[in-house]
Amino acid sequence: MTINTYHSKSPFLLWSFNFLLLVSFSFNTIAQTNYKTELNNIKQLEKSKTEKVYLHLDRTIFSPGEDIWFKAYLLEGTFHALTSTSNNLHIELISPEGEIVASQVTLIHNGVGNGDIHLKYKQLKDGIYEIRAYTNFMRNFNEALYFKKNVLLTSTSVTKTPEKEQGSGIDLQFFPEGGQLVQNVSNRVAFKATDEKGNGKHVKLIIFDDSGNPVRECESIHNGMGQFIFTPEPNKHYFATINSPESASIKIPLPESTLEYSILVGNQFNELLDFTISTSPENARGQQISYIIQSRGKLCSSNNLRMNEAQQLVRIEKKELPAGISYVTVYNENGVPVCERLIYNQISPKVEVNITTNKTQYDTREEVTLNITTLDEEGKPVPANLSLAVIGQSIIDNQKEILSNNASIRSSVLLCSDIKGQVENPDFYFENFDMKKHQLLDLVLLTHGWRKYIWKEKVDLPEFAMDFDYESGFTFTGTSKTLALKRPIPNSKVSLVMSDEGFYYDEVTADKNGRFMFENTHLMDTTTVVFQAYTKKDKRNTTIEIDEVRYDVPKTKPVAQTVQNSNKSDLNEIAEQAKKIRHIQDSLAAKNYKILDEVTIKAQKKRTLDDHFRLYHHPDEVIEITDKYAGYYNILDIVDQEIPSVQVYGVCPEVQVIIRGSRSLGNTLTANSNSSFLLDGMFVDVNDICNIPVTQVDKIEVLKGSSAAIFGSRAMNGIIAVYLKKANVKWEYFPIGINKIKPKGYYRAREFYSPNYKMAQEQFEGPDYRNTLYWEPFITTGKEGKAELSFFNSDDSGKYNITVEGVGFNGSIAKSEATFIVKTNNLSNK
């Protein structure tokens, strides 16, 4: 319900008051499930392994032409340990207009993955962009569960969003604890006041009854949030005024009071959680009510109570609850939910990350050595999976100021990923966490309201269902058909071959309609996937139709372009630094120097013998095709002349090729004695081999006996493998029964380049400037809880920030920061 009131003294002054939890919007009206149904849905959800995603970015302020480096953490949704339920992580860069301008699928292995996003120079305009990450399984839930983080792209300067005239608009919301005001019992009411940009605004309130008598005075205590406690009386209405000259005449009504139920949370700051279920004294008739406590799909506690009195105290040991947000629901005697409450549980496994440098002050281009230790709350070593970024402190300061609503790993996993809506400056609540921060965090949960709990939507459905499954790779489907009439071929054999970073082969049998499917295939981007079909009689007069791979991308929205207060000169410095780096790269490239921002591929392809990929290791015979073979009519002529163990009978297309030693042939020559043929790793017919020009062949290999055993029954008569030349080949042959596609696979993550000035070749004359001084996505501390790494400073001086984020093997969330100083020609510290 929204009430708009205009103040006559200021035509530009618009007050918008939203009330989420009025009696007219009661629990009985909106309830879709009862107690038994919801309890069953929670148990069903508990059987599924829910997921969360977090991306650690090297930074969040960039200039065109730079790269965003990231480490992905896939966590089990309830206890936040690394999980391998999904291998595919979808990552998108969304423009200010809400368009996806870059996307990739990142491979998740053992719960982690890494990648980068290049911000194309002169193709992306300045503004705030959003990075979004999710798994296919996460699409079963509200999109608020997806990981989202804003990044600022600035090329020259940043124009601060103009501040509107002070007092030009306020949005005031009231949130009775549990959902509604209950008559004749003590009620806690939270409120939040925000300006038109959604930022918290400090206010002072006076609460009156309908006779004009003041009941309470209160004011906001943090980011426009505050609370007060009072006891509503029957047949009375209450309203608030903002205690300021401009708005004293505006009356804002509070929600109407009822005879229903409420929850009043008491002690929640030690090992116990106390909450009181209250109803009006007139409603306490000894009826049986129920409650459920759940956390991200895990059933933590449930019980039945008798309301013999107006208040019932419930006490729960907090060790029964996971870390983070839990959700309490109370049901009346008819099983209908009547009040609900979010609570935060701080008790959890902890990991303390200590970062030490070998010095506190360094020279430019001097080596920095870091030691990282991870300890539990008892001071014992605990293994952890971490990532690390080193950037200038000025960039850190601007990020925290301009993009203050971005969440670090702790606030993202434990708070923002569980509730809808924007939490203002979420990291504030987790820095130096104490009782006061806990109380303020509880106020956040009160003002976000029970309707914003993400996991609640799924268990509220009348029937529990999961529409999206885990993705463990890529799926290809299609139909094998006859070559001439294009009719489906029942029970045909279909093979899949990839030869990228190794040779991969798989084979399936089509169904009665010729339909086939390859599931959970792992392939990298730009990999060619080759499909081949055979009839039951091993004939290749087939054709293959591959279904188009379609993925319905979740909807996007324009990205809010609000820039908070910022140091404009620092932002200009970042942009100018990026320009300087691009200029240096262009200059060094022209002089054949090594470019500092250049990256190298971490995993080099392993090749055997040459550039051709093979499923086998060592052939029995090899022919290198040189110019001396140019006069041969076809490949089989070469084999017949050069390899004594191979005999060719007849001429193409009526030809048989027999390999002695492949098996015991006796004295009988039959059609089944013919050897098999491979062309660049794919099985083909002998007539296909006949048609290949000798000048296009690089190598011929013969396999027999154990060498060919990996190919099974097809190799029983031996194999002749033909490999074409890789470079400058204008002729390409597509044998019958083969189809090739180049689908979008896993993104090939690049390696962050960091120079090594100990090596002579790195001592070039060019300058070294890096906005991200160092990035390392994969750090594991191991059983001893220790890790050591080093890097070299650039030519920039100043204060640098080291940020480490990650996950402990005990399910704890890790984050720590440290700093060091770089000075030019600091000889005293050498």
C-alpha cells in the first residue's frame, strides 16, 4: 500500500510511504501452503544440494582495454563448504542499459574456477556495469540468489551524480516484528527512511494515537533504520510524524493492530536463541500452534505448542542452526502461517587469515614475499582455498566509497545471498563484528521483512518441484538419418571425437527413432567436435543432424548508475594509468619488446610425436610423406610399396587392405578381413582414403595387435591412420556420415602476467605500470595452514593493499587485508 502526500509549502516535496505488512495484506490471505505442506517441502529441498556462488574480483574500478580477473567459489548452500555439484558456471557482464555485452561458461572443479573478462577498448562506454554469475540449478530459485557485483568503467573522468535538493523526497516504511501488530501485548516495530536514491536518511519520529496523544519518540540509529516498542490498544489507530519543520504536519499511519500472533526475539547474542510467540490475551484459548525454523532449505527445528497464555517462550541452542540467516515461521491451529521472522546466527566455524610481508617498505621493481597462515578459532592450522589481489590503496578507498553496496565474500555469503533487495554497505556489519554490529544487523533483517527471504519462495509452493538440474558439462543431441531419404536410423552407432588438449572419444547407441545424446561432455571454447554415425551393419551411408544448443538466459535489468561521493582526481588517475599502459604496450610492441600486460597460457597442450592428436601412444609403422611420394596415385599405393606387412588387393573403389600380424587370418580372404581406417582420428571408409590427394597428407601410421587394442572390435584387423597437413591446407574433405560443430565450451582462462626481474630477459628498458599489481587465484594453505608466494613491484610508488578471500575446508569464510609501502630508490631497505 502506498500513500502519496504533497506538502503545500514545497511543490517538489513528495513523501511516499510504503506499508508492506498491513492487516489488509494478512497472512491468511497470502498463504499458499499450510504447516504440513511446508514441512514436507523443506524436507524435499533438504534432499537437494543447494548452491551459492561468489566471485572474488581483483578490483571493481576499471578503464577500457583492461581485464577483470576473478576467482569463482561454488558453495553448498547451507553450510558453505566448497561443492562439486555443478561444473558449469555462467558469468555475464551486463551494460548500464541491461544488455549482456560479454558472457562465458567457467569450468568449476572441486568447487573453484577462475577466468577473466576483457573490457574491449572503444567498444564499451563509461558507466556502472554488473557482473552476474549463476549455475543452472540456481535458476530454480529467485534471481536474487545469483551473484551480482557492480564494476565502474571510466575512461577519462567520473561525473558525480548530482545531489537533489535536501529533503526532496523520503520513503518511510514500518515493519512490525513478525509481520503485524498484536493488541494488548508488547510489539517491536522497526522502520527505515530512505531518500529517492534508496540511501538511508536520518529521521526523528513522534508516534501519536488517534486522540493526538504522544506514545513514543524515536529516531533512526543507522542508515535511516530504527525501532521502538509499544503496546497497541484495541480500537485505536496510530500514526507517526517526522520531527522536522518541513514535515511536522504530515501524518503517516502505522499498520492496524490485530488479535493474531507476533514474534518477539529476545536474547540472540550468546549460545541460545530466545523468542516469544505472542497473541492477544483474548486469543489465548489453549489452541495448538506450530513453528518451523529453517535455514536455506535445511530443517533446523519444528514443534507444537499450546497457547494457554498470551505468550510462549521458545529457546533453541544456536549450535542447531547453520551460520548466517535462519527463518522462523509460526502457524495457527489451522496450519496457516501467521507470523515470521529472520534471525542471524554468528556461531560458526572460523578461519583467521594472517598476511605477513618480509618487509614493510620496498623499492620499485623489488621482490615482495608474502606468507599466509590460516588458523581456526583455537589457533590450530586449518587448510583453506584462497585467492589474492594486490592493488593501490587509493583504488581500494574509491571502491569502498563509490561502490559501497558491493559485498565481500563474508557479507555476500552470509547475508546478501539469502535476502532480496539492496543492503546498504553490507561489509560494515562484518568488520570487527561485535554485539553492537549484531544488533544493527538484526535491524537490517527486520527492515527487509520476511517476504524477502529467498529460500522461502520454493517451500511456499503447493507442490515442490525443481525445473533446472545440475550441469556437469555440455550436452549434445541429434538424429542419425539415411543419406538418401533422410529417414531416422534405429539403433545406429554414433561417436563423438574431440582432439583439443588431448584426444577424447565417446560412443552411444541411438534409440528407435535415431535420436542420440552425449551428456556431461567437457570441452573448451573453440574446440571442434566431430560426430560420426554408423548403421547396425557398420555402414557409413548416413548423415547426422545436430540439434542447435540453446540456452535461455535469465532476464536482465538496466544497471543503476548512482555514483556515491568520490575523489575525482583518484579516478582520473586510474583512467590515465590505463591510457599510459596502452601507450607503452603499443610502443614496446613496435620495438619488439615484451609487453608487460601480455598473458601466457598456463596449461600447454601435451603433444606426442608431432602436432597430431592420437588416442594411442606408439604406432607399429610410420611413413613421413615427403616430396618423393608426389608421383604416387593415392595413399594405398604408398602403403602397399613401403610397408611389407600391408597388402593391398584390387583398386579403388573395389579394394581390400590386409595387415599381417593384426590377427590370425588363415588362408581365407573375406570382406571381413579388411583393415579399418582413421582420418585425423575419425573412422572413415577405405574409399574415402582413396580420394585424398597425396600432397595433402603429412603422415601415415599402421597399428596392429596391442597398439590398436584401444579401439576395440573395430581394430581387430588392424588400423591405418592418415593425418593431413595442418598448415596452408586449401583442400578439406568431409567424409560421408560425419558432422562437425564448434560449440561454445568452457572459457580458456588466461594467466595473469607478473614479471620476474631476477631473470635477465625481464630487464628491458620499458616502463612497468600495473593498476593490478598482482593477482593469484589459486592459493591452498594445506594441512599446515601455510602458503608462501612472491611477486615484483612495478615502477609505481605508494601504498598497496593485499586482499585475501576464500573458504576454509571447515566451511568457514575467510577474508583478510594487509598493506605495504613502495618508494622510489629506497636504498636503505635493501
